[in-house]
Amino acid sequence: MPLKKRLKEYTGPYIMVLPTVVLLLLFAIYPLAWAFKYMFYDYDGFSDATFIGLENFVRLFTRDSQYWHSVWNTLVFTAGKLVITLPLSLILAFILNNKLFGKNTMRAIIFMPTIISTAVISLVFYLMFNSYNGIINKMLLSIGLIDQPIEWLGVKYSMLTAILVAIWGAVGNYMVLFLAGLQGISNDLYESAAIDGANKVQQFWYVTIPLLGPVMQIIVMLAIVNTLKSYESIMVLTAGGPGGKTEVMYLYIYKLFFPVSEGDAVVQQYGYGAAVGFVSALIVGLLTSAYLYISRKSSQAH
């Protein structure tokens, strides 16, 4: 084989993947290395960085109760969202996997919020849930269910409102994933179950759920990771308020780099933010690993 042709054969694949490798190094590896370095520094992005060792971690674990409150808010937000979103997505996927008139249209309508910007969705819901001129309060007042406007974004209901918005935006995404899993189950199994006298509910419980187990494990894992890391909708709805009631982990980190409201610190805390981000990533990783371990043990037991 000529040398030129041999070089082309061996170097061609590497040239094709080179842009991906360069982008990965620039936008993934380098930021991680930068964050790992500066979490040991006191750095605000303007003055010279000062090495302080583990002081950022000492501050985080001993003096920053606001962060640990945001961790608790994250767990509440994640549990509230997923306990409704995942069962609802599975039920919708099971229904729309049958032969129904207009099922493709319904799939598209339910999936549509997934392709709309999170910021746009959150802004629309912010206007809808506005305490004084929002359409939700106007509707409830007009039909007599309430006597005065409800402060949906106030202390009492702000987390519930954030969870409802998150559910509306996520159901379609997980429905599509469940649909993909359901379409891999042979119809012969349902026909056999029907011949044995199983109704739709029994088919769902004894045929669909067991066979969907491996796919469901992956979907739940993705849902946990995505929800633990999400903060965009809350940032638009409440900016973490009122009084930190809805501030979640990654919104807290975001504020250390980019102040959101006038009440936030005006001096960026890049070094401390890197340390908080590292600990938050560990928390997400530990929770995900715990889920995978428990689900794997459960599947082996059954």
C-alpha cells in the first residue's frame, strides 16, 4: 500500500474526531481544571488570587448554613417533582402507546413544553401566578373558590409553585422516553395476558412494569440527576426567594459567580463558588450512586 494512502487511512479518523476533542478540552476539561485549582484560592475575578488552602471548605462546612438550607430545598424540590412527574409520564406513555385517535397529536402537545426555553416557560408562569393581576388568581376569584388573591410566589406556596412549573415542563420529556421503552415490548405478551383473562390494569402491572424495569432504571437516574442540577426555572420565578425558601444548590452556586438580584453579594466569589460546586457535584454523585445501588439490589432480589 502506498505511504500516502496509508497515512490517509490512519489519520483520517483522527482528523474527523479532532474538532470534538478540541471542544471537549476547551469547554469541559479546562473549566473543570480551572475550578479544581481555584477552589483552594480566595479569588473574585479581578484582584490577584490568594492561596488559602482548605479555608473555603472550612467555611462551607462550618459557617455557611445558607448552602445547607439550599441542599435541603433541592431534596424537597427533587422529591416533589419526581414523585408526580415519573408516574404521570409513565401512565401517559402507556395510554398513548395504544391505538387511539389523534394519539400522535396528543404526543406532540404533551412533548411541546420540552422544546420551549425554560426561561420563557418560567416567565409565562411568573405572570400567570402573579399575586395581584395573574390569571390564576383571577380565575379562582371569578368562580368563587377563593375570597382574596393567593401569594403563589410567597413564603407559603413558592416551593409548590416551582414544583408545579417543573412538572409541566418535564412530563413530556419522560413520556417520550417511556414510550421508547414501551415500544420495545412485544404485543404478543399483551395478547397472551388478555387470553389468560388479564385486564388493562393487570397487564400494566404484571407485564409492562417488569419488562420496563431496565429502561425505567435509566430514566429515573436521568431524572434524579437533571432535577438535582436544575435551577433555571426557579431563578426566573423567585430568584431563590422569598427569604431563601426556594433557593436550590445550583442556584446558590450561580449567585456566587453571577449575582441575580440586588440582595445578592455584588463581589463575585469564584474561589468559594468552585469549592461549593465541587461539593455539590459530590452530593449529586453520591445520591445517584445510592439510587443505582438500591435499584440494582432490588432488581436482583426480584
